[in-house]
Amino acid sequence: MNESNVIDLEREFDLQNPVMPYLRQDRIPHIWCPGCGIGTTVNCFARALTASGRDLDTIAIVSGIGCTGRVAGYLNLDSFHTTHGRAIPFATGLKLANPALKVVVYSGDGDLFSIGGNHFVHAARRNMDLMVVCVNNFTYGMTGGQVAPTTPLGPTQTTMPFGNFEPPFNLPFLADACGAVYVARWTVYHVRQLARAMQEGLQKKGFVFIEALSPCPTLYSRRNRLGDGVEQVKYYKERSTIQHGADTEAVGLTYQGDITVGKFVDRERPTWLEAMNAHFTKVFGETYVPYGGAHGQD
């Protein structure tokens, strides 16, 4: 069956991919390479939006620079494609200006944890009410395959032609140590679990961190002779172990080694806005009017 016949059938029976309403269809096709997993994470996010039942007008998405940073431009939501490493401070300002919004930061490991690392640390420490999705492909995919803050020890990168010797971040441990109230890791093989984690994140109050491991077949995999995207997904399937509640200090990643996935942290503590209101109410008493009502105007 050729493409025109498929289109005719879709029109005749009013068929539509359930993800399409969440996309800016005039911007399709996307820029991602064959075998890249970013599109799979977007599919999971769209399904999480459906399952959450949230009004899409109450959700905003913010991305930085890089391959994953293009997500904000493809999703049919109020979105901001911001400057490199600055997705979290943009999102923080958006959340505080309109506390009624659910603000999602969707970006890559380089954007969030290299130039943006300081912002991540302090947003988690403050427990800003943000959901941060990091698509971790272990490299700078858009700019040529340079070594990233998550590149494991050993693999070759353009800036490490003889193999990487810099120890990488253990992202769940970093998020946990900084105070995130929800921390999970899945791969693009674990599509149902990833979608469920995103749904839980949309419903959770406080700083949520979800790491999604994804292939970069064009640069990371090819340079290290790891095969195409399918081969990397097979690796995720064969070497991943689900361990909910795992000690995040023990879930660090090695080059093509075992992967611990699951929901590691799910706890409660006051958000930054709740803490501010509680503190100023204690200091000023009845003269203080708590901030954070409808559209942040109370």
C-alpha cells in the first residue's frame, strides 16, 4: 500500500494518529535523525497529556538549545524555545508569574547539566514547582558530538578522540541530592513506563525530574560503532533492570553497562512558593496576603 492510499483511507474513515493533535503539524517533518529517540519521548509525553486529563491551556513547555530543545517548537502548547542553558530560569519566571500553570522543561543533557547545571541545582534545592524532562543521549548531538556532562568513561567523542576520561554526572543522584521530590529514569524502550512517569510528574507538586535515555545513532553510536538506533534499543531492553526505590547513588551509568531504571524518589516537601507564603505569614501575620491565586494576581 503506497502513501497516497494510506492518506485516502485516513480521510475516508477519519483516522488520525492520537499524537497528532498535540503537534504543530505545519512544522512536520521534524529535524531528528532516523533512529533518534527524542520523537519517542514526545509520543510518551503526548500520551501522558491525554491520560492526565489536564486542560492544555494550563500547561506551558520550555526548552533550551539542542536536538531536544526543538521539542517546544513542535508541541501545540504555549511554548518557549529559550537560550542555551536557560530553560529552567525562564520556566521559573513563568511559573511565578502565573502559578496556575503547570510548567514543563524539556531539554537535553548538555543544555540542562553543562551550561544549565547551576540553574538545575538551585531549582531543585528551592523545590520550584517544575517538571524537568531530560533526554540523555550522552553527547552534544546538534553541534558535532562533543563530550557531554553525561558521557560515560571510555567512548570516543569529537573532543575526546582517544576516549572520554572525565567522570560523568549520575543525574538521578544529583537531582535527589539537590532536593527533587520526584526522580525517575526510563529508556525509550520503556515507553509505557516513561509515559506513566510523565503523567505522574504532571500531577506532582514540586520539582520533578525524569531522565529518558535515548540513542544518538548519527554521532554517539556511529562514532563508537554501536550500531543504529534499533541496536541501542535492544541494548536498553537487554541490560535494563527495573528497581523502584533504588538508592540513587548506586544507579550511575557506565559505557554500555547495566542500566537501573525505575521511580527512585517520590516524596513531599513544600514548594518554594508555599515556603515563601508560610514564612511571610509567620513574619507579617494577617497583614500579609499570600501570593499565588488565579493567574498569580492574588
